[in-house]
Amino acid sequence: MIKEYRTIREVTGPLMMVDGVEGVTYDELGEIELQSGELRRCRVLEVNGDRAVVQLFENSAGINLEDSKVRFLGHSLELGVSEDMLGRVFDGLGRPIDGGSDILADKRLDINGQPMNPAARDYPSEFIQTGVSSIDGLNTLVRGQKLPIFSGSGLPHADLACQIARQAKVLKADSKFAVVFAAIGITFDEADFFISDFKKTGAIDRTVLFMNLADDPAVERIATPRMALTAAEYLAFEKGMQVLVILTDITNYAEALREVSAARKEVPGRRGYPGYLYTDLATLYERAGRQLDKDGSITMIPILTMPEDDKTHPIPDLTGYITEGQIVLARELYRKGYAPPVDVLPSLSRLKDKGIGKGKTREDHANLASQIFASYARGKDAKELMAIMGEAALSEVDKLYAKFAEEFEKQYVDQGYETNRTIEETLSLGWELLSILPKSELKRIKPEFIEKYLPVK
């Protein structure tokens, strides 16, 4: 028997206090019945003795303290899951918004999930081809990895996210590939862009979309990534699929956490974010990975916009500690018109070496990537020196390095959002660019690879 309470004492913004409660627990779901019969949902944030502080999913307008009733449902927020979710669009709370019927759920799962036992984790070791050369060739994504994209306000991370969702695939796996895409706190125009892009390209058939708009309540924004990860866990670990989870924008998620924390009058941490921001982000990111004796996997690409392009801001800073590298988008490359504007030098994939090489990509991949990094870094230095001292100040070799850096950005980085390059095409392009340099400068590549792969000019 679910007990009803008519003891709402106070409503402040998105928070409501209910007195005289019994057996209510943290994170439990509740319903508020207004005098008109309208139902609204809420979630328990805090229990102190017989008083519960709950957070409203919808606004508080129309809640009469005397006539409204509150029921607590005995469970936390759940998502009904099924393979029929593929090809569908949901709101941030898992309700269909594409005009289709409700999902006939195989089961209902708590959106907070179960922590993955570290001893049950399998090491990420298989290459995922995104079709983007600056990622596949130099900052390789590995199945089961967490690889965030660090962007800035106004940079085209949405285009890159769509491109990866459209093109990504595991080359060596036989099992089905799926994408779970969660948009957090985005505008209506952005949501329309994502949905129409997926439908236009046919990628929606293997995708589950969760759309949380900027005018939706903060509590829904906090639930959205957990909804997406719950769907991903079901598809990966119960249906054996290789799942790529893309979360955009984690900055909006953290802002919602800060809003809720301020409403609860918690002591703020860095820049007003709650002191538990690191722990909270870890509860999201650590749900990705592979499990022993299970075919499926969850690979995660969280996207976050760095406020003022500041990498030391708490959100990118803490994300960097939890995840295995980062892909950095550069405003300088964007101004030049390069797409996607990936800055490969500060970008990093810590698991790259586990997913490349003979039998995975190609035997020359590691040597080639190392040589390209070194040559591009020296070429950028040469270009900066040229800008200050003039071309006459450079040696002939440095002029070739400057030319390499220029061509690398034009041909390798600037591939556009519609081009899907295979790993063989990416590696061949790398060798073609290195042929600009004298053979004596290729000191990071084994001689047998130079003889086998370097184009003869």
C-alpha cells in the first residue's frame, strides 16, 4: 500500500519539503497529485528524520500546499529497455518524442546502474575506426575506452559528434554495432540538427537518441546521461552489442549539478561547483568498458565545451583525470576553415598502443604516428620562426618541415565531415606527407617500413 502525504511544508524553486514521512529513502521517486488531478514527478534529495527534501521534475507552479498530495513509489528512476529502442528518439527521462508508440520493455532498470567490479573488467584492446584521420591515425579510439572531446564555445563539436556516430565501427568484431547518443541541455535547433542528420544518413537505424533541451528542468539534465548509459549497458552486456556512447554537452550537465547544489545550500567547491563533482562524473564515465566473458562493450566519447577555452577549468580538468586521454579542438584551425579542427599535439589517447599494430591496424602504424607527431611539432616551430624572422632565417630542412606542417593540416586534418577514410587510406596519406621530408629525417621509423611503405618520388 503506497502511503499518501498531505504535509507539504514549503516549496522553494525546484525544491519541496514534506513533513511526517516514513520509510522514504534517498533518490526514491515520488508523485505529486495536484488538486486538478494533474500528476508531477519528483525525486528525494535528502531525508532528515521524518522530513524529506524532494526535487521537482517539472515546475512548481500550481502546487497548493494544503490540497496537493505526495506519494513515494519505493524505487528510484527507472528506464524500460528493449532492442526496439534502436531507431527511436526519447526525451531526457526516457519518454518517446518521435511520435511512435511506447516501448514494450523487456525489463525495467535503475538508471544509476550497478558499479562494474574492477576484477571483472577486460582491458580495451581493439581498434575502432571512426573514419576521422586525426583520431584513427594519431589518437586512436580503442573498444571500451573513454575518450572525451574538449571543445570551445562555438566550435563545431556537434558536426564531429554526428560524423563519429555515423561512421564508427569495430573492424574485427562480428557482433552488431550500436550508438547511444545523449544530448544534454541543448537548444531546439541543435536537437533538430542531430535528429535530421541521423535520419538523413540512415544512421538512426542503429542509434538510440536521448534529447534534453535547454528549457527542460535541471533534474532531467542530471538524469539524461544515466538514461543513455542504462540503455547502453542493456544493449552491450545483455544483447552482446558493441556500443558507442556519445554524451554532449557534459558542461551543461555540470551546470545543472551546480544549480541543484546551490538550491540545497551545499558548501560550494571550485568555481561554485559541488565538492563531489569528481565523484559524480566518475559515476558516469566508469560505466564504460568491457567485461570478462561478455562479447559486448561500451566505448564512451563525452563532449564538453571548456568555458573560455580553459583546460584548467574544473570540468575538463576532472574529466582528464578519470578518462583515458582527450581530443582537443583548436580555435586557430577553425578560423582557417579546417574541418574537423582537431589539434593533434595536445590531443592524446592513452590506450592507443593497445589498439594498433599488426593484426589490429597495420604493422607500421605506431612508428608512422610517432614520426608524424615529431615532424608536425618541428614544422609548427619552423612556421612560427618564419613568421618572426622571415623565410630566409630557416635552413632548407626547416623549410621542408614548415611545408610538411602546412600540408599536414590541409590534407590530413582538413578532411571535412562527409569523408569517411579507412585506416589504410589514413596510413597511406601519412606516408605520402612524410615523403616531403628527406629519408634521413625519418628517424622514428624502422628501415624496413620505410622501404616497404614510403612512396618513391
